[in-house]
Amino acid sequence: MKFKKGDIIIAVILIAAVGFWLYNSYVSNNTAVSNLVIEVDGNTYKKIPTRELKKEQLVHIDFENNKHIDIIANENGAWIKDVVCPDKLCQKTGVINKVGQNIVCLPNRVVIYFEGDEEPLVDNVAY
Ligand SMILES: [Zn+2]
């Protein structure tokens, strides 16, 4: 089998592009997200390092008047499994898994979001 010079150049460019893309996604996957943060009433209720999300975590928080919220977090992200909440907007938000996304439950004053490392995610996207 014989390749033309042009074919080899194209192959090299393709391999380099794929390598660059893999490197970029590796870097952004590993530096962008560091903790899952759950805030209640403006105070940090719980911080879970993302490496601990390899094992699924269930966070159950009880509020006054028999209200509660159940938050599930694993490698795929975090979401509201069950909540006593009049609008259920928090549950409808679905899964979050990136810095900058959040789940807000206004009636229960709960905010859930992913915290990044010192470098914001925007820096990784810019290159
Ligand atoms: Zn809610």
C-alpha cells in the first residue's frame, strides 16, 4: 500500500487535531470543576469534592413545616430527586454538571452549584 505525500500530511494534521481536542477536553474536565456546593439560606450547607461523586451521594435536607429536599449527585452531575416545593422549578431544572450552572429552589432558599478551581472555565474555552 502506497500513500501520496498529500495523504500523509492530511493524516498528520488529523491526528494532531484529535490529540489537541482530547488534551483540551481532558484539561477542562479535570480543572474546571472541583466541588459541588449546596447552600441553604445563603450559607454553605455542604461541599462535596467531585472525586467523591464517583460514588453516588444523596443529600437530604429537612426544613420547617415538614418540607424537605433530596439532592442526588454522582459522576453525571447533580439533580433534585424529590422536593416539597410549590413551583418545583428546582426539580424541572434537571441535571447540572458544569461550573456556571445552578439549581435554585427559591421557596426553600436552596442553591446548588459546581465550584471551579482558581482558573475559571472561560479560560479553557478561549484556547
Ligand atoms: Zn423548588
